[in-house]
Amino acid sequence: MPNSNDFLDIDDLTTAELQSILGQATALKRGNDDTQFPNRTLGMLFEKPSTRTRISFETGMTELGGHAIFLGPDDIQLGHGEPLSDTARVLSGYVDVVMARLFDHDDLLEIAAHADIPVINGLTDDAHPCQTLADLLTIKEEFDGFDDVQVVWIGDGNNVGQSLVIGAAMVGLDLTIVTPPGYGMDQSVLEQAAALGQPPTVADTPAAAVNGSDVVYTDVWISMGQEEQRDKKLAAFEGYQVNESLLADSDAQVMHCLPAHRGEEITDEVLTGTQTLVWEQAENRLHAQKGLLVELLSKN
């Protein structure tokens, strides 16, 4: 079984731990905390390529006084030639924490089940909890907390959206989701949010959802590994683009976890316009993950 210090999805944290990590991230970002972990090593397993995940984790571990090792699919026998369980056992003897960015969530669970060091989900097809940490940090900074903040998710009910649903419920954030038929959040995710006391509202159209919102959040419609679904999804998502027309009567701030497919889920004018929080959100991957690393390494 995964150990209690793993971070495989956002609700592996208690609400108190989540708030603590966000507070730690803020302190680190402002230079009010100089926590260091010299001689500690982060092993980074990458089955999927990345810009923000690799750079933010590697930089973050370095700034905390430690060291990070990039391990791509061509660097180690990740799942081909050696069982994942053996890789996990070996890494446990070399490094202090593992971050894995994989396709299959079950592979992450397999690694966590056989590692006796903390395992962090850097992204799987089911969940992206590190992104949620950065998202919540960004909203907290922009609005000085979560009270009375209205967030709208527009687009695909993907891994980023599903982790956001749970994270929003944990901090009491008012979230509305609007997705095309057949592309909504998993029912189990909605039930988890309900059990936490803050289920999202489901809206029928993007225009109705955006009305009165403070944040409009979208992500790519065609995720990595879904390229064969491109034509089908583009047709299904017609009318769900975050563009100037949708925001014409709204002063909502815009978020996107990047990379963006300009001209599909969002226009360049919105992404780089005056209402964007995207670049602060991207930077906050670094600070939020430093807060997470401090939380996990302090326990180990």
C-alpha cells in the first residue's frame, strides 16, 4: 500500500496540511522562510515530457539546498525491462523522495506501493494535484483567500479539472463546471467533493457560468496521448472556447495550466491580455511544490 506521506492526489492531504503547504509556499516565495534540506535528493521519473513540472521541481529542490535527478524513459528501465516495483525499491535506497509524471495512474500506485519514501504525483491521466496546489495558491494570493470567490472551469473534465474539484471542496472554494456532454468530471470525483461538503455547481453553457464569476479556468481539449480523438473532440467542444466574446461583460481573471493550444480552448488575446493570471499561476508551480517538498521532507 502507498504510505501516508505520499502525495498521489490532492485529498491525500488533510485540509490542515493543505493550508499549511499553501502558507509555507507563500513564506518561501516572499523570502520569509529559509528552510534547507542539504544532501537530500529528489528522483524525477518522466514518462511524459514536461516544461513546468521538470523545471519547477528541479529548481525548487535546488533552492531548498538539495539535488534533483531527471530520469526519462530513455534513462532508466521504467516499466520496460524491469518491473515498476523493482524500480521503486531501488530508488528508495538512493533518493529521499520520488516525483513521477506518468500516463497510467495505476503505474503510480504500483510505484508508491513498493517505495518506502514519499512519492509525488507529477501528473497522471487521472490527476494533477501539484497543479491544484499552484492553482489554489494563485487564487489565494489574488483574492486574499477563498471566501466569496467564484471560479468557473470551462472545457474538458480532465485530470487537472478533477484534482481542482477536490481541492476546491477542501478549501471551501465555490466552483462551477461547464463541460460538453460526455466529457464531464468522473462521478466519483463529484461524489468526493460532495462528501467534503462543497460539491461544484454544474452549468449548462459557458456564458451562463461566466456571469458573475471571478476566475475563468480552462485547459487543453486534446491532452497528451489523445491525439487520435482530435477531430471528434474539436467538434464536441465547439462553443466552449474562452475568448474575448465570452468575457466581453466580465472582469473575471483567466487561468490556464499550460501549455495552451491558442485558437482552440483559448485565444491568444485572452491568454496574454489584461485579465490573465496565467503567468503568476505558472510561476506558482515552483513555490507550491517547494511548500510540498518541505512538508514531505520534514516528516522524513
